[in-house]
Amino acid sequence: MSNTEQTLSIIKPDAVERNLENEIKEMFKNKGFVIVKEKKIQIEKSEAEKFYKVHETKPFYNDLCTYLSSGPIVVMILEKESAVLGNRELMGATNPTDAEEGTIRKKYGISIDKNSVHGSDSVDNAKIEIDFFFKD
């Protein structure tokens, strides 16, 4: 039985601004991910607030929402076996200075806030996050 999963990946404003979309997509493809759907969008702060609602009580919530809505982002549905875990391993630690060599955040992340990518943290959240951006 195959353990194929889907997960949501966001290429954040700092990476889009530096034209890193293709390099980041290549990193996913090289790790066996299939990009099922993708689109480049700009979201309103109110949409970012809904998306990050899970972090509402945290001190960084407002900055996170402001940042995610500060410029274009690329949202993607990635698919492969154990996609959620695989994506988290490829992204690396939230803080780029703690991330392992060869991870997206180590390579492209600027700071703990501008860490270039977002990925779902569980299969359940992946479903919710994919529906958030791809409701069609």
C-alpha cells in the first residue's frame, strides 16, 4: 500500500522577490515531489490572518500575517510518499541558522521570519491548508 500524501508549500514573499521560485521548485522535484497545482497570488492581510489562525495567540502572529501578505507568494500542492515529512525535512528548521546544509531555508532563508518557505506540519493540516488556497 502506497503512502502517497499531499502537502501545501508556500514560497514566501522574500523568496519570490529574489526570483527563487524555479530554484526552489527544482529542489522539490529533485526530492521526488510532484507539483500537482501551483499559482502565484497576493493575499490580503485578512486572508493571512485566517490562514495562520492557529498561531493567533503567539507574539509573532501579527508580523507573520503582515509579512505573508507583503508581496506575491507561490502556493503549491506537492505530492509524493510521506510528503508532509519529506517537505519538512527539505525545508529545514524554521530558523535558517539552525537549518541543515542542503535544506531550502539554509540555502535561501534570510531570518526566522523571512525563511522563504512554508509547509504543512501534518496530514490533517495539509488538507485544511490545501483547501484554503485551492477551493475550486
